[in-house]
Amino acid sequence: MTQPRTYRAVGLTLRKSPAGEADLIASLYSREHGKLDVLARGARRLTSKLMGHFEPLTLVRLSIARGRTLDIVAEAEVVNAFPDVKADYASVARGLHVAELIDGFSASSASNPQVLDLALQTLDAIGKQSPAATDDHSPDLPLRYFDLQLLQLSGFLPELYQCVECGDGLEPERHRFAAGAGGALCADCITPPEIVVRPLSLPALKVLRLLHRTESVDRLPQLNMPATVQREVHGILSETLQYWLDRQLRAQSFLDAAKLA
Ligand SMILES: [Zn+2]
């Protein structure tokens, strides 16, 4: 059976790179086909009707022609450019954190529409945050929700309810965390020396469990989290993501730079 010569996809652009004189290669996460690399011919020309369609964090509807090496964009239409996310540097950095993790955790052509939905809902939540609101609640809570839920959808959810070594339920204030062991540990279990074990406070454990059981990002409560707990939750999730990605999160350092600026 021959494959049809063109196909359709709706996808979020994760990154783009220049190719040839005026072309670009866009990497997207699509609802229909998972991760896709497509060639957009002439898209870097100012006069191109594809100009701006493949900026990272843009949702596009595409018609794609099969090519010998790379598939080629035949038609493209912007569905959502997330202008609110692109309105300030910190929001862009948060958005790029989403794009980078989707990129890192999605194997080519394995499609999971829930991953795309999670990304789109997180971008909506990032866009709705007013910069003035950052003093009285936790502006990165939607991102931490995204981190935990992406780990879950990818099959890497850390254990949060019982000790990964002995299986006993966790007692308040007698718990630790080890990304390399798969999650929370009781105070008594001994792990191999190569496993990095860190303290895990009760407030941070409660926030992680809340992120786990909240149904969607727009149902997250407004939490007045002390900065120490925010840092701890961030640290635990970053460590877990990096353990599984085994590489530095460039978007994260970008975000950290944005916060220092
Ligand atoms: Zn144990």
C-alpha cells in the first residue's frame, strides 16, 4: 500500500533552525503524529506567507507533503500564537521551559495528545498571569504542575506516597527524596552510595501531592507558598527531570537569568 502524499497535522512549534538560504526546519509536537520535523521552504524571506508561522510556541495547522528526507510544509495557518506568553521575557522563558521539556521527553513519532493538551493549557495559564500578581502567590506553580504531569505522562512519575525501598507509608517529617531511586524514601532505608538523597519537607511533599492530584492546571488553587518551599519543590522536580533527561535544561537557565535580570 502506498502512503498518501500529503497529510495534515496540528502542532506546537518547539524550536526552529535555519536551513539553506531562506528555509527553516521546524520541530513541532503534533496531536496526530507526535514529534515532527518539517521543512518550511522560503519561510525566512520577509515576503514569505509562512513568515512567523514557525516561531517557537506557535500552534499551527499544517498540510504537509512527504519528502525524501524531510517532509515539506505545503500550507500553514496559525491557530494560536500565544501573544500573552510572548509579551514579556519571564513568560517567554516559562513558555520555552515547556517547549524544551516536551522536546526532551517525546520520542519521535510517538503521539500522545494529552502531552499537547498539557502544553497548551500550561501556555494559557502562563499567559493569564499578570506580572503584578507575582508578589502574593507562586507564579511558577503552573510550570511545576506541568513538570510533574509531564513526568506522569512519560511514565516517570516519582513515588510520593510510600517509601520506594520498603513500601511503607510515609510518616510526617520522616521522609527524604531520591530522584535516582524513583521518589520518596522513609527515614530508615539505606540506599546505595551513588544515589543522591535529599531532605524532603512535609510542606513540599504536600505541594507535590497537590500537583499530582489536581485535574488540570486551571484548577490549581492560589497557594501562598513560602519561597523556601517553592525552591524545594522546584529543586526536586528539576532534579527528577534532569535525572531522566540526563542533560541540563537550557530553558531553565534562561528562566533563572530572566529572574535575576
Ligand atoms: Zn523505607
